[in-house]
Amino acid sequence: MTFDYQQALDYIYGFTNYEVKPQYRYSPDIIDPTRPARLLELLGNPHRDYPTVHVAGTKGKGSVAAICASAFHAAGLRVGLYTSPHLQCFTERIQLDGANIPQKELAALVEEVRPVIAHVEGITTFEVVTALAFLYFSRSLVDVGVIEVGLGGRLDATNVLLPLVSVITSLSYDHTYLLGDTLAEIAVEKGGIIKPGVPVVSADQPEEARVVLERLAAERNSPLTLIGRDYWYRQVGQDLVHQTFRAGRTGEPGSLYLLPLVGLHQAHNATVALAALELVRQGGRLPALTDEAIRQGMAGVRWQARFQLLNRRPVVIVDGAHNVAAVARLRETLESLFSGRRIILIFGVTADKDVPHMLETLAPVATEIIVTEANHPRAALPSDLTQMLAAMGRFAHSAPTVLQALEQSWAMSGPDDVICITGSLFVAGDALFAWEQFAEPTGALRAAPVEELTEVR
């Protein structure tokens, strides 16, 4: 049979899908680490046809991957970018030079590999999609692939790669029921992507995680670059859509960069990407990657739902913060940009997160709170969120969908207020859909020139 796009998606989602399965054992008896390699072997090992950058972590891995891909593209290279989950459309996960894989091409690939997949028992949805991405990039003759880990690292389907550089972004508590209850255990899982002799870049980490990564890198003879030790960064200024920051190697004056991602944590992420890109350049495999390409890549990166401004009056922000550490960074950014302003929080989350601590972190900055439910099987019920907030002494409005929550917030907001939609990437994706359907007029989204950015002191 000839697959159309929807049939291809139905086929992909017909396998075991741990993105919607609430709990499972993250261990080799369930997540067979040899299975992705066996499938790729049958497909001709397409992941070996191009160099890669491999990105793991708890927070910021998508942003770091997007910055790296943007820099490679600015260098004139053909770039594959693989990330998950998607916000609005499944094809977002597999991108070539910033464009999603066409639906017809995805369907054709699924139809082609279906007989091969039948020979690999126990295959999962993520393993199938990973193989499709690697095959698509090979067929597209990419010069480089930027590959984001799905979950953990040690047992992840992407861990078949032997990359130019391995990257580990900020580590914090998330998926603890799978990856471990301590930062040391989580670091072991994330550090599983470190390959013998392959250089690794790590974000500035809590000591408990850092010592584990240092040990793993030493055991595998992998040179470790650590942000905060080997690279420094300093935020210079920011508005609602941009920031400027200065970064460079320790002991050197560094360079000034413009980044259309807001928040001090994004300057940190961008410095992680900078260190990784400079290691790639030092390796000599991609000589087109110059300082200017890196600068242009920083300035041109696009990554949705990371403190994304949708409207100016009132301000409407959508942010995919999905764990305690991420909402803490969101709170810092809200407080730095909107001190003294009325903030209406729209919050929805998956039930497997540390929801009480997420709410305890965000609720103090909110004048009004609207709880809602993402269109996802793991979504927490608004009634449960309302009860949690009531136990904290906070009243919450409730809306069954993100669109209805947006309508409520708009009705209760004035032009000088701030509406912030957050809690999970699934809520963020629903918010982007909702905004497209929203009938109210929107404010102009004129970005401030660099010289107008507010100085950070």
C-alpha cells in the first residue's frame, strides 16, 4: 500500500511510545541499547554518512542544538536538525536547513523502511523516528547533523553516534522516576553519550553532577570543556525579544553576540553552543565554520516557545518551561523584565512532573492564575492543579483548554499587563495553535534595535 502522511503517523505511533506512556523502567531489559544499531545496520548505517554534534541535558538542549544548527547554516553548510518533542507538527522533529521534512517525503520514507522495521522485534516509536531522521539526512546529503537526545543519553536511540563533539547542557531533577533521584545518577545517564576520545562540552553544573561528568570524561579520555571554568559569559542587555551578551575563553576578552532568545540562562546555553562550535572548528572537519558564521548563527537562531513574545499590549509570552529548574529561570526573567507589572499566569503541566514545586516557584510572581489542560495523555487535570494552589493559599481560575484560558486571560487583562503561558512544551504547542485561532487584534512585534536594549547591571 502507498502511505499518506496520516497513515505514516498512525504507523509510527503504533509502536510502543514512551512519550505518552506514563511510567516504565529505564533499563536495558526494557530499552534495549542494541536495537537502534541493529535497525540502522539493516538500513545501511545512514548515521555514519555525515559528521554530527550530539546534545544531551535536562534544560536547554533544544536551544543549544538550534544555535549550533543556525551557525552551521550561516556557514553555508547543509544541516540536519533532529529534536523532540514537536510543538505543533510532527515534521518539526526532522529539519533540513531550517525547513521541516515534507509530509510526502516522511510518508515515502515510512513506506520504504516498513519491511525492514518488521525484522527488528520490540522497536519503539522513538527508535523508528530516529532511524527515519538519520536516513533522511543521509539521502539529503547533509554536511552536518545536530542531534538532540530524546531522554537520558546512555540508553537513548541517538547514542549510536560517534560525534565530532558531545554536549551536555544544564542538569537538574526531571524524569527522576526514570533517570534517578540524585543529580549524580542523572549525570551518569546523561554522561552516557560521552565517547572515548571525543571532546565533550558541559554547561556549568551543580558540583554533584560536575564531578560525575569529570570522572566519565577522564575514564574515556575525552577532553572536557566546562562553562564557568574554561569559558565565561556575561549578559550585557536585553529587551523582550533579544539580548546581547559577551562570551569567550577564560583569560581572553571574548566577543559580543546578539541572541534572539531572552534570559540569562539562554546566554549560558549560547556559550555552551559557542564552545561546541569552536571545538568543531578546531577539529578541521568543517572549515566553513568561521567566527562570523557563529556570530550570524547566534543572531539568526529561531526556536519557538522559549520566552517567545506573541503580543506587546498586553504582553503575551509563551514559554515551554517544564520542570522546577526551568520555571525558576522563567521566574527570574519575568521579574527582571516586568517588575511591578500585573502578571496573569496560564499554567498546565504533565502529571509526572514535580508539580507542587513548580507551582510554588511560579505562583508568587502571578497576580492571577488560570490552570488548564494540555492536549496530551499525561496532562494533569485542572481540578488537581486548583486543589494544589488552594493548599498554598492561592485561588486559581480554570479553563478546560489553552484556547479558553487565553480568552479568559485576555478578558481580565489591560494593555500594560503580562500574560504568560507555561508549564510544559505540550501546553506551549497548544498555546501557539490557540494564538493562531485567537480573533483579538494583536500588538505590533517590532524588535528593539540593539542600542535600545536595557543594560543589565
